[in-house]
Amino acid sequence: MTELMIRKMALAFALFSFGLVAIGSFLFGARILPSLARGTEAAAIFGSLAWGLGLFMEEKDGEGSGSADDGKAPQKGTNLDQTA
């Protein structure tokens, strides 16, 4: 994951949680300002959680590429003649 992808993911989580909590809160009887405040809190909490998780899972240079030998396949039978 790149830094841009992490930011986009965190923003998507934040906007989704804001909309869900603010609209749901308003539909269940809260007034406008408390609904917006709850939505803002939810966006801050869930957006920062997604951002932190993305930074935790971010691949560093050379890490997580899937192969430990940098794409060089060993030749079969190269170590057969060596003795212990």
C-alpha cells in the first residue's frame, strides 16, 4: 500500500462513518447539531483507526514483496555435489 492509498482508505472510512452516524442519529431523534457532532467524532475515530491500520500494514522498501530472493530463482542441482 502506498501513502496515497492509505489516505484514500482513511478518508473513505471517515466519510462513511460520518454519514452513517450523523444521518442515523438524526433519524432516531437527535437534533441537527448533536447529530453533526456525533458524526464528526465518528469520522475522527474511524478515520484515524483506518489510517493507523494502513500505516501499520504499509510495505517498506524491499519488505512484503512476496519473495525473499529478489526474484532470482535458484538453479536446480547447484548444491548436490557439496558435502557436509
